[in-house]
Amino acid sequence: MAIEDVLSGFGFEARDLAVAALTLVFGYIIGKAAKQFVLNLAESSGVRQKLRFGIEKEAKKLGFSLDFAYMGAIILEYVIYVLAIFLALRALSIEIGMNTILLPIIAYIPNILGAAITLLVGSAIVEIAADIVKYRLHDAIDEKSGDMGPMNISTPIASVVRYFLYSIIFITAFLQLGLRAEGLLAFVLNAAVVFLAAVAALGVFSLKDQVPNLSAGYYLKRGKIIEQGDRLSAYGISGEVEMVTSFATIVRNAKGIHYIPNAKITGGVFSIEKKKKKKD
């Protein structure tokens, strides 16, 4: 019995079966190629690295191991596989799920791609923006705190900015998927309020523990009790005073530079050897 007769018994034509097989093969090849293309693009553009050291790093702290670029590439690969399967079935004149599954998937592909691109590109932009905020604040405040002593407020503020911008990115991606916008927009407004409240709370908590040091620093500087060049022994540290800031007194000795909180000095016993003034 010829192969054509066997296929005819199942209602298939040899040509249709060949077309279906080729469709599956090309679908497999295109799916694999598309996955690799997305991964290479994410790697070469720096998007994957930004995700790896950004949101994926934060997710890992919560116990989740994620690779968003790989997940996006996998989703694209399997979407192509599903399309190839349906097209192969159509070549065999099998219309199962054509109107209920295939056509809706095809119509929804632009939304899925838009959401994926928003997440990938948006996440990279968020990480760049957070880095800019962090390093600008570090240069403008942390490194130039001067009278206020050593500070590190750039990292927590950059983290707050990162989370806020990520919420905007995820909401935009959800909107790309055609979800209702009313609840999401309300969430954006609430998130903005929470963001501002978090920044305010961060500032308050950052300064809360420094109030005693600030008061002690005012007392030491106002009364000129400790000045630059004096020899100070306090809190188990002895050395030459380099600077009295609002929060700490900076002392240098053979072991290095020490920052002694002003409240620790005034709250304990300390001795001072005043700097000898040059005679005219």
C-alpha cells in the first residue's frame, strides 16, 4: 500500500503533511534563533547586566532567583513554538482552536512585545537613573559633607528612587497588556505619596540618632573647648584634632584617622592639650 493511500485514510495529503512538518521545523529553528537573539541583544546592550545588578539582585535578597532577560527570551521562544504548532495544524486542515486560541494570541502579540520591551528597556533605564542619583548625591553630599562629618545618604535615597521607578515601569507594562487603568493609576498616586513619605521618614530617621551629637558639637565649637591642632584623649583614643564637625570630632594618630561622636566626648571624661600658639 502506497504512503499516499495511508495518509488519505487519515484524511491527510502528502503535500500538506510536508508543509506541516516544515512549519514545525522552521518554527523550532526560528524560536531558538529568536531566543538567542534576545539574549545576545540584552547582553551586548548592557540591559542584562543592569538587570543582574539591579532588580534581580534585590529579588535575590528576598529569596528569589530571577533572570528577566532569559525569562523574556524563553517566553518569546515558546510563543513562536505555539504559533508554529497551530500553523502546522492549519496546513493539515485541522481547525482546532484557530478562532479561540491562535487568532487571539496573534492579536495579543504586540501587547506582549510592548510589555516585554517596556520591562527590559525600562529596567535598564531605572538602573542607570538610580546610579546617577547615587553618584551625584555621593559627590554632592557624602563627599562634601564637611562640617557634618562622614555621611552615606546616597545609597538609601537611590534605593527609594529605584523602587519607585520600578513601580512605574511595571504599571506601564501592565497597561501595555491591556489591563484596566483606573486601579493602576490610583496605585501610582498612592505610590507617589508613599515615596515622598519614605523620603521624609528616611531623612528623619537619618538625623534622629545624630541630635545628641549635633548638640554636643555645638557646645564644643561654641565654647572653643576643642579646636584644630589640640591633642585630645577621649573614648580610648588619643591624637591630634583635625576638625570638629557638627556630628563628630576627627582625630589623627599613628593608627590612622578616627571619628569620635561628639556625644561620646561630652558624655565621658576627656582631656585636652591645647595647641601652642605661635608668638608674634
